[in-house]
Amino acid sequence: MPSPEEALGARKPAGTVHLVLFVPSVDRDAVPIDQAFWREEALRVLGTLFRGATAFPPGRGVWRDDERGGALVFDDTVLVTSYAAEQDCHEAAWRQLRAFLHRMGRDARQGEIGLVLDGKYLGIDRYDPEP
């Protein structure tokens, strides 16, 4: 029996490391941000580092800001997803992704930047200073 790849005429899967980034529409104070800019930046970074990425239309979301007494921040979140090849997941790529995520967190005034890596949620709430 042929493998699914053979049956479909596809190459072997190249990307096995799954990343999902949440791109918010508002800052920590619920003030709108330039979401289109950050969506395009996320696509550029993930496409450069990991060969490709896809942004999905906004979905309604909420984030609880525990540092502000549990205040709820509602927004229209865009999900940007990428499947990276294991050989592309090296220290230099993680450094470049970190620089982008921390810049987005600082510049878009976020309480937390959320990234899901292989099904594990990673919340970044302390940002590196500007270089």
C-alpha cells in the first residue's frame, strides 16, 4: 500500500515543527494597533526563517491581564502559522524569531505575546530592551 505522500503525489513533509503566533489588534489598554503591519512582519519573518507561513482572518479573542487585576482585553486576533523543517530550527533562527517577538511586544505595547510551539503555549511578557 502506498504512503499518503506517494498516493497524493506529494514530496515527503518538510515542515514538522508547528508554530502559531497570535497577532493582536489592540494594545494592553485596548487601543487599536497597526495589526496589518504586524501581520505582514510576522509573515515575512516566519517565511524567511521557516520557508512559509499563513495568516488566518481575525477571530474574536480575549486575554486576561493578571498584572492589572484580571482586566479582560478583547481583540480581533490574527493567527499566523508555519510548519518549520527541523533543520531550520537552529539557534540563529530562534534568536531572530525572539528579536521579532520581543520587538512586537515592546512596540505594540502588549502585556503578553503568545506563541504555540508544537502544541505548547509560550507566553512572553518581559521584553528584551531595544538593541
